Amino acid sequence: MATTRATTKEPGKTTDRSAVRTLLRLWPYVRPVRGRLSTAASVAVVASCTGLVIPLVLKWMVDGPVADRDPAGVWLGALYLLLLGLAEALLFGLRRWLVARPLSSVEAGMRADLYGHLQRLPVAFHDRWSSGQLLSRGTTDLMLLRQFLAFPLTFLLVNGVTILVGVVIMLLQDWTLGLVILGPAVPVMVTCAVFEKRYAEVARLSQDQVGDLTTVVEESVLGIRIIKGFGRHRSQARAFRSLARTLRGTELRKAGLLATIWGVIVTLPEVAIGAALVVGSVQVADGNLSAGTLVAFLSTALALRWPVDSIGFLLAMSQEAATATERYFEVMDEPPEAETGAGPERRAAGPEAATGPRRPAAGTDGLRFLDVRFRYPDAPEDSPPVLDGIDLHVRPGESLALVGATGSGKTTLTALVPRLHEVTSGRITLDGEDIAALSRDELRSMVAVAFEEPTLFSASVGDNVLMGAEADAGAAELDRALSVAQAGFAQALPQGTDTRVGEQGLSLSGGQRQRLALARAVVGRPRFLVLDDPLSALDVHTEAAVEAALRDVLADTTALIVAHRPSTVLLADRVALLSGGRITAVGTHHELLRTNAEYAHLMSGTSEAEDDR
């Protein structure tokens, strides 16, 4: 339970990349709101520079009304300071208001794009990636990006402009004191460059570990019955604590790096300000500098403390945002399922045929496998294929049972029909048309599938079943499908077919979930039906009732049925035996019982169990 699937990149490993170049990939999402963000940045620059006017007012007050003992002038200066402070506060408030709504839209758009892309990615991708890694990219990483666009992106510019303007003001007031203040600039820049590289590595490691931790939590919640049933809550807690401690150590490394750079960035400017105070005081005492100028200079230097001190914090957030961007586009860069394949007939027909697949005529040739070979994309090149040289014909309106030992590739073969996986070589045709030449929408409108492991969603019974029908399907289709699957229990639920079944449908029994999955497969009256051992969780009486109702459905469709029990096999007109990745025998149930020892052995129920992929 505590194990996780690997991602395509080893967690914690960063490639050499420029943070700026990585963050520029966000431009297509930011472009629609660039006007408002630019306005917000301009407002923030004006607000920050407004704060730099305050030291100039102080200089006027000290050298003017204070030196002349003019109370009215002092009160006037205080009024100026109050107005400048209010203006600065209002401008910063306006900046926040300007960015709040557009950045929420950017985050929502990126999240919607990520979710939509995940739906288009092939099953092989989801087999490789852990769900926790994907969840963290769609939640934590996007939150980091929104925070970056709202604060660091703006204030890297604002603080840069503020520091530049402040330094110019100080140099104009007294260039010698200005050089003293600029003394720490070189060591601070060197420290920032070193920090940026090290922090990027630790930030990537931390975000990958958050994904691993999310996976463990998700698996533990979904598998809570297994954990409790086997009394494994302590071992799961230990596994969680181990990952949490690892993440804690990484976060402490981040904190240590941030503390180091902050210590350098804070200490050196403070030392420089102290030195400027001493030098300036000596110049005032010698009469070479006015007291007001020294006050204004030091006030300007103190006003620049936050822009300078925040450099480390802003760089850290920028690196985390760059890492989040990298992780986001690792998923977005994965190629989606191709709408149509490159079958030989389609290639010969040219580009016009490739963009508009012809819907095959119903009932002309049935389902054919022509020299089909399949190896999983992540399998070693020298490994034997799971399926090798499959030649099989399911005639129009015929039901064919697929039988084989556990691990022989039955489920894999059925997954090829709706193109959940792409064949490595060979062809599969529906009524004479290569499925690779059909769009996925067209293909899956003709083929319905009921999997051995029934998956239900956190929706009503009706919504789960009607997922397999056209959008305008109504109560009549729902009732018919429930009747075929002998799922009348749905009507007895508290809200009938409007009852929500809960996450994964775990509020229902295994047999109930399986019957709803079967109802979902038949509700759309598909031309081709693929059933992967659809009755394995049913008791013998319910199984018999479902089989009786299924016979009427199978009479009007072409079906491929994975079967393990003789009762299921008897639903079919013929049987195909899959052994060692090949079809080794085809015939009726009774013929194969008489002529094929392996088939007879399988039907006797004494076959050994192996791992099925």
C-alpha cells in the first residue's frame, strides 16, 4: 500500500535550466491579463517610489521648519507625510485588487487545461505516473504559480526599480555616503547566484516528495478496508511518518538555505548603513553636510531595507514557481492520444481521408484481429510481447468467449479494441474499417466495455449508468439497462436511481457495482460489446438471471467476452483459447472440451493462478 509508481523523471533530479526561460512558458496563460498585471505593476512602482519621497520631505523639515523653529512648518510637513503614507497604502491596495481576479482566472484556466489534458493522455501514461504526483501538480504547484504571479513577479520589478531610484537619490544627496551603501552589492549578488542554484534543486526535491506523500494518503484512504482488514494501520502510519520525516528534512534544508541568504542580505546592508551613519555624522560635525541631508540619506537607506531584504524571499518563491512550472509542463508536454492512427488504408487514402473517417457500415464484417502484436510501451525491447500474432474473427452478431489462464493476456487483448492501448503491429478492424483510422469518439461510440474491476464515480446511480449512453438518453434507457443487469436494487435505494453511490461506489457491494458497470456497458445499445469477466462477483442465482437477460442483448450485437467460468462461456456462440500470447484453438465449448486438454483443464477449475497484467 505504501509503494508508489514512478514518475517519468526521477523525483528530486533537476535538469540544467534557466528559471527565467522556464517561467516564460507561462506567457500564453498570462497574456490575456497582461494589461491588468502591467497596470498593477505600474501602480506598485508608483506606490513604492512615493515612499521614497518621504525622506525628501524629512530633509525639508529638518533643514527648514525644525532649524528655523517654525511649528507651522512642522505641522505642514507632518500633513505632507500623512498624505504620502495614505497615498502609498491606497496604491498598494489598488494593486492587490487589480491582480486578484485575473490571477484566479489564470489558475483556473491552467487547472482546467491540465485536467482536460489528463483525459486525453493514453492509459500507458497513467500506468506510469502516480496519482499523488498528478494531484500535487494540479493543486499545490498551481497555487505556487498563482502566488508567484501575484507577488514575486511584480515585486522583483517593483523592488528593482525602487532600489535603483533610491540609490540615485542617495548618490545625488552625497556620493561618498552612496558608495559606502553600495559596498555590499557585489557579495550580495554572488550569494544570490549561489543560492539560486542550490535552492532550485532542493525545491524540486521537496515538491516531488509532496507528490509521493499525497499518493500514500490517497492510497490509504481508498484502501482503508484493506488496511483495517489486515490490521496494517501501524505499518501504514510508519510508512507515512518515514515519508513525512524525509519531507521535513528537505524543508529544513530549504529553510537553512533561505536563512543563510537572508542573513547575508540583511547583515551586510545593515553594516553599510551603520558605516554611513558614522561617516555622515563626522561630515555633519565638520560642517560638510547638513543634518537634513543626513536624515534624508539614512531615511532613504532604511526605506530600501525591505526591497533589499526581500531579495532572498522573492528568489526562493521564484525558484519554487519555476520548479512548479517545470512540473506542470512535464505533464502538459506528454503527447495525447492521437485521434486517428496511421493505418495503411488511411495513409494510402491521403490527407482528406485522414481528417474525416468514414463510419463503417453496420454488420458487414464483425470484429477482426489481423496478426496483432502488442508489447507495453515501457517494456524492455528484448522482452517477449504480451500478444503475438493474434488472428481472430468475431462474426457480425456473434458472441465469442475468450478463455485463457490467468496472465495469458485476455484483458490486454480486450483493451486494444477501444484503443486503450495501441497495437504494436498488426490491425484490428470493425466491420472492415481499421480502428486506427477512426477517431476515438467515433470508435468508442460503437464499442462499449465492462471491466472486471467496476469503477463507479461519486455521482448518482443514474449518472453512472447513463455515462455509457448518448447525452439525450432518459429514464427508459436507464430502466432497460438496469433490467438487463438485474440491478433492480437501485430502485430500492433511499433516493432510487438518484442516490449517490459515494467515492469508488464503495457504499455498494462488489456484485452491485459489477451489475451497474454492466448496465453502463449495455445502456447505449452498442454495435460491439467487450465484457471482461463481467459476472465474476455475482452469486449463482443472480448470475443466471443476468445471463438470461444478456442473451437478448447479445443477439443484437457483436461481443467479445472474457470468461473464466463455464456458465459465462455458455453465453457465447464460440470460444477462443488464448495461451502464451497466441490464439491456440477456436471452437464451441463442447468441441474444445473434447479436443483440447488445456481448455478442459481450465474449465475444470484447477488451473494455477498467475499474475495477470
